[in-house]
Amino acid sequence: MSGIYVYSDKPDIVAELVGFGRGTGENIHIIACTSVEAENCAELSADKVIFLKGDNDMVENYAKPIAELLQAEGALLFVVGATPRGRDLAARVAGYLNCGMVSDVSSVIYENGKTITKRLIYGGALVRKESFSGFGVVTVPAGIFEPSGNEKAEVVTVEVQPDKRAKIVSISPILREGVDLTAAEKIICVGMGLDKEDDMQMAKDLSQVIGAEIGCTRGVAEDRRWLPVDSYIGLSGITVKPKLLISIAVSGQIQHAVGIRDSKIIVAINTDIKAPIFSVCDYGIVGDMYEVVPMLIKALKNNSFN
Ligand SMILES: Cc1cc2nc3c(=O)[nH]c(=O)nc-3n(C[C@H](O)[C@H](O)[C@H](O)COP(=O)(O)OP(=O)(O)OC[C@H]3O[C@@H](n4cnc5c(N)ncnc54)[C@H](O)[C@@H]3O)c2cc1C
């Protein structure tokens, strides 16, 4: 057996997966299911790019050819980017190969034929460590590994027969109402401690002073509908990792905290000293937002903040 094989429909994640593979000392091969993917992955410092050429654009339909390739080549491990399509493909490949699969890991180490993974369970309350020997499939979200370099790889084209039972009939983009908070560098996150919708203006004023976007907890978007549902952060919402997140009147329950904990600096303002947000944040202000936020705005307006 030899070689770690990686796949993602997102080129940025492929680069990160190659970065992971490089750290293992094993050969690292990228699987591409379309000519665009093969082109995008050609210069990511892999040993080989294997372009599975078939007459179908749905990558999920390449699960069987991928499984056959991995088996024929005696792959050590198949690592897939944890995007919706990647998760679907990974599960199908594991099914065809009748092997184990670990989903959405927060870390993965491959050493001497053993794969050791960690992943969050119970809504992020616990970290579960698992390990397996021999071949398996692992899905890895974006941002876990440093991307690889930009060396050109050999591209090998293999003609395959993808499954044709499902095909793409039409593509329509998801219409997003809010900004893309996942890419924001600064976020003001508001919680249910705000008394009324007009008080959102206070958060908006603070966001303007520091050039931040506005996010919220689930209730603010889903129950009160003060912000679009794309704006709520947490387990069932989005995950953010800004350089700065200022959390206002948010209790910091685990289902919300899992979505903010990769932020570089978290500042929390809450009246309740026992609020869980104070064990997640870097700087905590125990106080009433109606007093603290105007003071912050005033202070920041008088100082440069970068
Ligand atoms: C399966 C599941 C998934 C979930 N997914 C998510 C998710 O993705 N995202 C999410 O956000 N939630 C999620 N939740 C809900 C989550 O458990 C919490 O209920 C929610 O995050 C609480 O929102 P909050 O902090 O805004 O409100 P609260 O918990 O009501 O907290 C409000 C806080 O404001 C403080 N406060 C009040 N007045 C002031 C003031 N004047 N100044 C300063 N502080 C003040 C209070 O002390 C309190 O701590 C989920 C729950 C479940 C069961």
C-alpha cells in the first residue's frame, strides 16, 4: 500500500489537504473529477494529479471509479474536503470500499499506517479522539492545515465510467440576504439581551467605527427576525473566524460558542458574570451594553483601531 489520495471540489481545500499529506512523508496524489478541477490542482505540489475523465459533471457520480482507483493503487488513506459534495462523495466511496469513515475532523495525524483523528461531538461539548489502522476515509473542513506549495505535478488522465443515474439539470445560486460573515475580519455579534430592534442601531454604530460586519445568535435571526438567517453563528448556523469578534449581550451557550471559538480575539459584554461567554472570550466586560457600547464607540472614535 502506498500514497495518500485527496479530493475536494474547492481548490483552496485541496491545497490544504496536500499540505497535510506533505507532512506525513507519504506520496500525495490529488484526484480530479473534471477538467477544471485537474487544471486548478495542477500546481499544488502533489506528486501526481489523477484526472478521472468521464462524461458527467456531478462529482458524486465518480464514487465508484474513485473506489476502484484507490483499491487498484493500494491507497493508504483517502482524505476529502468536508464540503456538502465532498461529504457525499466520501460516504459513497467508503460504502463501495466497505471501510470506516471519520467525518469533519478537527485534526488528523497519519503515522506509520495509523490514522489518529479528533472531532467534536455532542454539539461541540466534547472532543472525541479516534484511531484506525489500514485504509479509511476522512473528511476535513477548510482551515485545518497550511496550504501546500505551488510545484507542478504530473497529470495522469484515466478514462472512467461514472454513474449516470443522476445528472445536473440546472444550477441556480443560493440568494444570500446578508454579507458573507465567514470571510469577515471583524464582527459585532448581538444576542437576545438587546431589548428592542431599535437597539440594533447601537451595534451598527459600533460596527461602523471599527469597520465590522454584524452577526447574531440564533434567536435574533430566527425568532425576532432582526437579521437574515445567514447571519446567525453557531452549530446550526455559520462558523466564523474573524480577527476580532465583539459579542454583545450573548450568553455564549455551547451551540453558539462552537461557531465563534476560532476567532482570534473575542471581546464579550454581558451583565451576568456567570455567563458562559466569559469562559470563551479573551477580554470580558461585565456590564450593561447600554452603558458600555456607547462608551466604547466614544473611546474608539477618539483612537485609531486596527
Ligand atoms: C440543537 C441546537 C442548535 C442550536 N444552534 C444554535 C446556533 O447555531 N446559534 C445560536 O446562536 N444558538 C443556537 N442554539 C441556541 C443556543 O442554545 C442558545 O439558546 C442561544 O445561543 C442563546 O442566544 P443568546 O445568547 O442571544 O440569548 P440568551 O441565552 O437569552 O442570552 C442573552 C444574554 O444577554 C445578557 N444580557 C441581557 N441584558 C443585557 C444588557 N443590557 N447588557 C449586556 N448583557 C445583557 C444576559 O445576561 C444573557 O447572558 C441552538 C440550540 C440547540 C438546542
